[in-house]
Amino acid sequence: MGRLKMQPGIKAIEEEPEDYENTISDRDKAALGCMINTEIGAVLAVMRRNVRWGGRYMSGDDQLEHTLIQSLKALRRQIFSLQHSWHAVNPAVYLQPFLDVIRSDETGAQITGVALSSLYKILTLDVLDLNTVNVEDMNLDTALRLFLETFRLPGESQKIQRVLEAFSERYYEQSPQILANKDAALLLSYSLIMLNTDQHNVQVKKKMTEEDFIRNNRHINGGNDLPREFLSELYDSICKNEIRTIPDQSAAFPEMNPSRWIDLMHKSKKTAPFILSDSKSHLDRDMFAVMSGPTIAAISVVFDHAEVEDVFQTCIDGFLAVAKISACHHLEDVLDDLVVSLCKFTTLLNPSSAEEPVLAFGDDAKARMATITVFTIANRYGDFIRAGWRNILDCILKLHKLGLLPARVASDAADDSELSSEPGHGKPLTNSLSNAHMPAVSTPRRSSGLMGRFSQLLSLDTEEPRLQPTEQQLAAHQRTLQTIQKCHIDSIFTESKFLQSDSLLHLARALIWAAGRPPKGNSSPEDEDTAVFCLELLIAITLNNRDRIVILWQGVYEHIAGIVQTTAMPCALVEKAVFGLLRICQRLLPYKENLADDLLRSLQLVLKLDARVADAYCEQITQEVSRLVKANASHIRSQMGWKTITSLLSITARYPEASEVGFDALLFIMSDGINLMPANFTTCVEAARQFAESRVAHADRSIRALDLMSGSIGCLTQWAQEAREAMGEMEAAKTCQDIGEMWLRLVQGLRKVCLDQREDVRNHALLSLQMCLTGVDQVNIQHGLWLQCFDMVIFTVLDDLLEISQGHTQKDFRNMEGTLVLALKLLSKVFLQLLPELSQVTTFCKLWLGVLSRMEKYVKVKVRGKKNEKLQELVPELLKNILIVMKTKGVLVQRSALGGDSLWELTWLHVNIIAPSLQSEVFPDQDSEQKHENCGENEETG
């Protein structure tokens, strides 16, 4: 008949061959009997201590005892009588009494638990086959611990010897490296048990020394000594870590000591249903993902109901271990769930019913530990937090409302140098409250940071009576402040540059979400304070992540745009938005050339500010724009970017308190042409024109603005020359055409200033215009542009000045006569300079008639009701000079008979109206011939 073999762990009852008995030695049989006897004693002992079983069923009379007890005692009597015929015994014989105890309804949980434990040990330790005990590659002390901790060693010396002989034989078979034979293993095992008793029994007063132990084990290794290092190592191991036999069966759970871990690992390698994991740990992530939820929930339940700080700390260690494993496997959802669970324990998200939440927080050790843990996770494993940032920010906002955050929590790394010189910054928080006075608990207060909060604790209000704080209150405040310091909340933002991109984006979105919608006038101060604080944090992480600004920029810009475009009155939020935007641009332009246009385009939001908001912050805005320009002029290259900058500077021309700073920035750009370029030429000229027309400052500044405009002609000349030298003919021609368009915009701007009411500004503008019209020989302005210039600039300015002189009083425009004289001289000089070129164009006659018609109007003009003598003298003189030059250049000559030359006839038609004597003065020969012809005609008629 075959016999059943119980496999360790779980599974199997397998049929064994009849010769199985040959596999069990006599020593093994003795050990098996001792093992079962030990487990029977354990079950009977717990039943004897039980009140119900000990009083009713354990009467001392075998006939009156319960059948469960009788079966256990009967098995004990049979054990050693059966030890030489184990192979013939059905396992049910020695397992059945334990199974009956387990199945009985009369046994309580404690007795059932001990019986289960005994049954488990018999099966798991393979009592039926000691050959399965695996001590391979173990040190002797570790193997002995593992063996002795599985059962209670019997008291009889013969039984102990048989058990140890079985162990020694097994150990020598699997680990023969040092020991010469199994007898050496047996003697050394006895010696270790004696050393264990000597070192850890309190009744032994004189302890065995290392030398004593080595001396006692001389010549036991086949007549030789064992290595001294080997024995010393065994001695130290036993002294430091006691060999414990099986614990009291009434205990709930045995201690999981190193030996048990070793045993567990060895069994895991042998147990059939389990998969041996390789070093790559393929299943770890999926297994932990399944376990994490219940694990967090279980730890949370214990943490919630615990009342002892040691248990708190154990739970916190568990939370941190979950966070570490989650981060290791990139389980973002698990980490988010953990953060949500922990935030609930901080009490910061709960509606506060306490009069003084700071005191309540300081008195709640669980809340403080949870808070530190939340921020520890945020700082250590922030890379893998996603939705959890919202809960973390809720906690931060609550601390902010309570005034418990460090003053610089929203600062960025680059502020260190700026703030290091300010008093109070960078100093550690004072922790001493020994001599402090704290205000009454019920007194409401606001503060801007830890130092502000701390100072409030030390202040006394003389107008209202206050209660002296108790020692307990002082201690609670101290604990609160120390807790916040340990959280290192500012590191979340100052170190955000190390966060992974996804986590950083979720942090930014959480800040925008926490800030809420921009307030529309009816929001509470608390809501605005929250929005301002969140915006500060958002700006801080933006500045700290300049290398990854592309990730954040769209969300940051849209948030700031929403604030700027919906705010109609000055407030802290719009101020923070505007200056935060300017600061971002100022700091990031040098590093992000590919994003420069987007950054500068965002400044157009400033141009969209409500008038009341713009008026309130104009001076500060101008100062920031000026700093931006002076620091980053070389990094602004696009036309759009310069258009935005110059538009901001142009607006300041209307504000007395800001115009000087704005003009200084424009001066920086245009002076000497250092920062002038084709991309910003037109917009800078337009900005200079607005400063020239501005009357919020002295006229001297307007004249300086005009000088900037006229001085820019040198840049046009330089660019044209460089184009001809460095480019091909066609490309250079295209560049010169573009330069000509810039020049036309320049003279058009000057034309507008020529109509200024202030005489000195008006006249200086005319002189500047003349300089720009006559100083472009090297630019090679095309004929078409010159004709446009005459129509749109020169003729227009003369017509407008003439209209002003006749339609406005002397009070509005003083000394217009002088201005008209300058305008006529400009016309004459420019026309004469361009005469050789323009006389070749087909429309020259039209241009010349335009000149003559303006002179005709000016000679007839009446200023304040009467003709001006200066003009009446000047016009014929200028006209005569022009006619002489035209005659000399061969432009004005009679080319055909009367009626066939329109230029000649039309010229004298207008000239004779202006000054009839000019023809005879300029063309005396033609005049005498004309007289001779007239005489001949008269004689024929007579």
C-alpha cells in the first residue's frame, strides 16, 4: 500500500512507493516524534489556560475529559511507540486530533488558532520527510536558528540529542565546506545552544567570553581546530541575536525575525504554485498597482484610529514606502490617491470649527505628521504627481490664509541677489518663544508670512485688553511653526525646474485652477488675495523653468490675459499680472530667441488695459519697459516686437510722470543709431514724432525728439551703402527701395510736426525736414518717391502752413511769418537740388507748376489782414534764383515758336503774375527780340 506525502505549502498529497521507509533514518524518526509531541503539548497548554476548558473539561479524570483532549493525549502516548514504523502509519492518525480541534464549534478562536498553527508547522515543515529541510549554503548558526525556531525543543536530553543528530547529519550533507564530519556539526551545534543559554539567560551571572567559547571547541573538527575567524563570527552572531525556540502559542503572531525571513525565502524557492521572479521584476509594477489601493486604505484606517505617536510614525513610514514604490514604477494614479488620502489627515482642508485653527493644528500631532508627509512626498516624488497637485495647493492656500507660509515661498531663484540686501530676507525664523507675548486666541489677524505671524504673536494691542497666552498655547504655536519649516514648501516652486514636464504642467494648471476666474469687482478680499498668491506662484515656476517655457507659456499667457482684459479698476491682481508679465519678458528674452516674438506680443496686453488701470500704473510700467529695452535691445529683432515696444513707449508721451522715462528709453534706442535697424526704424520714428508733438514736457525735449528723427537719416545712408557693397545688384536695388520707403515715412512724420503750435518746435521741424530732404544723396531715392514726397510732404506742408496762417489767431500760432519763410526756402532748396534729375521725368512740368502755384499763393498771402513784406521780397528772389538755375541747366529754354512750348509759356504765365520783371531780368535777349518783333508788327499795321 502506498503512503501519502504532504508537500510543503499547499498542494499535494502524492502516492509514494512502498520503499519510502528507506528514506527516513532512525534519527529522523525520533525527531518527527519530538515535533508532533511538541505541537500536542502546545494545544493542550492553551486549552488548560482557557477558563471554559480548564474548569469544565480538565477534571483530571480521563473518563470525564472532553473527547478532543482525550484524542490528543492518546496520540501523545502512541508517538514514541510508533516511531520505528512510521511508514506504516496513515497520516490521518496524527493529523486527525488537530483537525478535530479546528472543526469543533466548542473551541474558541485562540485554541483554534493554535491548532491551525500546529497543523501548519507539521505540513509546512514537512514533518513526514526531514530530507526536505534545506540548509544549503547557510551558516551553522542561521541553519540552527531556522531549525529550532520551528518547534519547541523537548526537555529530555536523549530527545534533544536525537533531534540535533538528525539536524547535524542533514547540515553536514548540504554544507560540508568547513566541517570535517557530521560529529563536528553535532558538537558545534551543542556548543552554540549552550552559548545561547549562557548569553541570554538572566540567571547566568558570569557570561562566557569569546576566548572561553573558542577554547571549548578545540579539536572537535576531526581532531583539528576550527578556524578562529569562523568561531568568532559564530560567537558574535549568537551574542547579538538570540536563538529563540517556538514562541508561546497563545501569542497572536510570531515575530518576523531574520531567520524567519531566510526560511521564507528558501521555501518560496521550493513551493510549487509560486512563480520564481527573475531579476528584471516584470510583475512588480502590476502587482503593486493591484495592492496599492487596499494598502493605502488599510494604513489610513490604522492611522485614523491610532492614538499613539509610535503607531503614527509606523503609518507614516508605510505611506512613504508606498510613495517610493509608486514613484519607482511611475504609478502616477497611485501617488495621486495617496496624496488625496494624506491631505484629509492634515485637517487643513476641513472647515475649521476651532476659534484658533493654528492652535488646533499645533495640538494635533497626527495632522502635523500628515502635513509634513504630504510635502515630503511633493518634494521627493513630485515628478509623478498629477491631479494630486490640486490637493497639495489647497493645503498651501490654507496655510497662506493662516499666515503660516514663509515670506518668500513664491520667490524664484534669481531673486536671491535682489533680496539679499533687504532687511529681513534670508534670515532663519526665530524658534524661541520663551519671552514672547501672544495675542488673544480670538483676535483676528492677517500676516504675510511666518515672520509676520511670529511678530503678531509678540505684539500687544494697547487699545484692547488681551489675555496672556498660556504655556500650552505658546507650545502649540511653536510646534506649528516648526512643522511648517520642516515642510520646505518653498522648495516645491524654487526647485520646480527639476520636475518632469508632465508634472510641471499639472502643477501650473493646478495653480490656475486654484486661482479661479478673474474677479469682476464684487469678489471678496480673501478671494483676491488667493488669486494674487496663486499668480505669484505661477510666475515663480515660469521664471524657474525658462528652459521649458514652451510647456507653460500658453497657459500662463491665457491666465494673465484673462485678468488684464476683465479688470476695469486698479487692484493688486491686475498689478501683479501686468508686472509679472513684464518681468517674465525681461528675464526670458535673452534665453529664448525662438520665443521672443511670442513674449513681446504678449506685451500688447498692456496696451489693452482699461484707461483707469493704465493711468494708475503708467509710470511703473514705463520703468519696467525701459529696463527691458536697455537689457534686451540686442535680443529684439522682429518688426512686430519693436512695434510693441515702441507703442508702449509712445503712450508714455501723454503722461507727465512717465514721459521722461519713456523718452529716455527711446533715446537709448535711437541715439547714434546703435540700436536702430530696419525692423524698428519706422516705429521708432513714429514714437519720436509723438514725443516731439507732446506738450507735457518742455519744448526742449520736443526738439531733442526732432533731432533723433533727423539724425536717423545717417542710418539710412549707411544701410544703403552697405547693401551696395555686400549684395548683388538686384538685391541691393530691393534693399534701397525699402530704405526709400523708410525715408518717406520719416519725412511724413516730420511734416506733421511742422504744424506744431509752438514756434520753436515748428521751425525746428522744418529745418529737420530740410536736412532729411537734402541729405540723402547716397541713398539714391527713386524719382517716383521724390514725386510722392513733393505731393505728400513738401506741397502739403506749405499748403497747411498757409491755411494756418490765415485761419488762426496770433495767440494760437505765433510768428507764422518766420515759419512761412522757412517753408519757402525749403521748397526752393530741395527743388534746385533735385532739378537735374527731376527735369528728366515726364511729369516735370506738373511738378514745376506746383512750385510756381505755391509761390504765387505765398506772395499774395495776408497775415493778420495785410500782406507780408518779407514774403513779397523773398518770393521773387527765390523764384529768380530758380529761373536762373533752370536757364543755366538748359531746363527752361524756348524750344519752338509761340504756342508750341507749353513749359515755357506756362512758366511765364505764372511768373508774370508773381513778378512781371523777372523775364527781362533772367532772359534779356529774349526780351529784346520780343520787343523788336513787337515793333515790326506795329509798323506793318501802320
